[in-house]
Amino acid sequence: MIGATLTWRAAWKAGKRWLYIVHRWLGVAACLLFVLWFVSGVTMMYVRFPRLQEAERVAHSAPIDWARVRLDPQAAIRMAGAKAFPADLTLAMWGDEPVYRLIEGRKRLGVSAVDGRVIGQVSVKQASSVVAAAWPDTSPRFLRTLRRDQWTVAQAFDAARPLHLFALDDPAGTQIYVGAKGGEIVLDTNRTERFWNWLGAVPHWLYFTALRDMPGVWTQVVLWTSGLAMVSAVTGIWIGLLRVRIKRRYAGGRMSPYRGWMTWHHLAGLVGGLFVLTWVFSGWMSMGPNGWGGPGEAVLRGRKQWMAASQAAYPLDSTGLRDRSADRLARFYWLGERPLMLVDTGQAKAVLDPVNGRPVRFTDDELFARAADLVPGARLIRGDRLIQDDAYWYAHHDPAPLPVLRAAFDDPERSWFYIDPTTGRMVGVADRSLRLYRWTFSALHSLDFKFLLANRPVWDIVVWLLSALGLIISISGVVIGWRRIKTDIAAFSAQTRRRSRR
């Protein structure tokens, strides 16, 4: 019995020694990352990574010249060589010409609505005229043609590469990217976005061009760095609990045996260590390790079924639309066997019948009846019209239009579908996996709880305070680590000098 006790004590002593070693040296690197992540995270609260939103695209599009639309959507699909109705089909002006845009997976094709030609390689001169038409009060200045840069590293731009880059030379320092393949404007950035993202999303996501250009490598780097940071946080919390004294305190009534920066690190870690751990864990979860957090088969099948296009030819009579002088974008889609067209003026949207141009309206009962068969073998147990956010359909950085219909099923995954009652389009899904991801990533990482978002200044204050606490932990860790490294270097140098004298 005595021997077993001694063995256990020896093992515990060795374990604690390795606990301290792992936290000490892993913590040096981890705290540097924490400083980077907390500062950049606060920046990202207010400045997002550059992207061209549809509202911006519509705002910079000229009204559709319906009189020049001579091809219907079905003809455009045929000219593009597509075998089925694409996932997204729109019509907008390209310079002074109406052009269909087809998206299927990562493929993006443009087809002239005037003569049916496929928009292929676009010259710098053509791209310049497109930018000038979108920003008529500017004189676009060509900068260069590039494969990718810091703001276009994502694979979403692959179908348009290479890219022609133009400067508008406006006060905002706006730069415009036009796909050399297809001639579509794919991104706009401004000086403010570019500056703050070097302090925000770029370091936060480790989104450096050379690394992000290798998606598989980038994913593993983010997973491993955040994974090792979690180990540092866990070991730090463990050590902090081992060393704190609440009742039998240290000399002077102190709860911590440390002094100076070590005290700050110890006590701040006790208060905010769990926040740091959950925050890093949620960042790790954002990468979907092992496929976690993705949608289940039921909602994938349901969404695909809802969006499925009819095999019938899509009709369009543009002669009945010629008096619609404000439409800047038209999106063509099917709802069951019914062809529909969603037009956007930049100020308002409307759903029209593409044959006669008349407005189309749906009833909630009609849409719920169609939704009833989305999950085979399951019953639609609840159909709600939401006029306020719920926990899974809510506005934060991106809008969540209301009202919205929510169709809930009794299948094992508890599948939910969100449907826009105005357009009839499915706008969101939720199931067990996605709901778990919402809490393990979004809630823990962005603190986007409804009670905080409903009082936005409160959300800002809470995030700022927690980030400040995280910075105290990480900056003190960097200082402690640097001092330890300096001491070890000095000791090693002294030892080397003594040996050299022998």
C-alpha cells in the first residue's frame, strides 16, 4: 500500500512538472496568437472582409433595357451549354447590353440577351467600359491584370480569373475587380476596408495570400494552431486552479503565490480563462473539423427538392415588361411547376409572372402545403409566420428579412425550413447538426445571443470587456514568456562561456 502511494505521488509530481512545462512553452506562442486574435477580433466587429453584396451590385447596375431582350432564359441556358436549369439565373445590364448570368456550382457564365453569344475573354478596354457604366461619374484607371491578391484569394473567384483591377481615383480609394473571363464585376474594395482588414480579418483568419492560396494547408494550419492554443488554455486553467488559495491564503492574505506580471496572468486567467478556452474552441469549430457542423441529409434533400427546377421550358414575354423602366436585376426561378421572376429596382422587390408581367402573391397556407412533403416519412408538426427573430434566424452582420415562414418536422433530426413568404424561395434551414454548430461556433465566438443583439451597445460593451480580459491574460503571458526566454538565453550563454574557459 505504501509503495503504491509513493508511486502515485511520484506520477502526480511528474505529471504536474510536465503540466507546467507544456503550459510554459506552448503558452509563449499561444499568447502571441491570442494578442493577435483579440485585437483583430475587435476590429472585425466593425469592418468586414471586402465583398460585393447583391444590393451594391444592383445599385451600380443600369435599368434593364427590356426592349433589347430578344432571348428568353431557356435560350440562354441552351446557348451556355447547360443541360438543366441552373442554380441561379439572373438578367442585368452589362455596359449597355442586357446579359444573362448563370451560376452552377463554381461555374459562372454570361450570355448576351441580345444575340445569344457567350461572354468569353474580356479585354481591358471592355472591362473599363463596364466599370465606367457602373460608376458613371468616374474615370476608371487600369492598374493591372492579376490571378489573385489579398482580397481575391477565395475559390469563389476562380471561375472569373484572371481579374482586371481598376482604380476609380475617388476620395474613398475604391478599386474594382472585373473577371477577364465573363466580364462580370466580382468585387469592390475601398481604402478603409483594405487598411482595417490588415488589422482585422487577415490576421484573425490567418488569411495571408501565400497560405490561403493552398486551401488544404491553410485549413490544417488554422486547425492545429487553434488546437494547440486550446491545450495552452486548458493547462493554464488547470495550473491556475492548483495554485489559487481561497481559504488558506498565502502570506499577506494573497490568493496567488505570484507577483507582478505573474499575478496578473494568474488572476486574470482564473476569471477569463474559460472565456478564452471557449472562444478558441469555437474558432476551431468554425473550420468544421471532420465534417462537424454541416447540414444533415434531410435538410439537404428538402432544400434541393424545394429549389428543383421544372423540366419544362421557361417562358418569358419581354414585350410585356418594356414599361418597367426601373428594374435593375431580374432573377428567374421555379416554384414547383410555376415559373417566377423576382425583379429588384434597388428600392423595392417584386415577384412577377414572366409571361404577363403581373405581380404574384402567395398565401402562407399555400407555401406550407407545398412544404409538407419536404421530409419523406416525417410530418409537418408546426408552421409559423415569424415576425421576430428566433435563435436560428436572426440579423447580426447580415440581415435576416422578416416576416419569414418556419416549417418544422418531426424527423429524428428535427428539420426546420425557413421560407420567404413574398418570393416563395427557401432562405434558410436548421437541424440538430446546424443548431449545435450555431451554439458551438456562432454563440461562443460572436456572442450573438438575442438578449445582447437586441441591445446592440450592450453587445459591444460585453465583447470589448471580454476581449480586454483576454488581452490582459495574453499580454502578461507574452511578457512572462519573454522574460523566461531572456533568462534561459543568459544562463545558456554563461554556461557556454564557462565551458570555453576550461
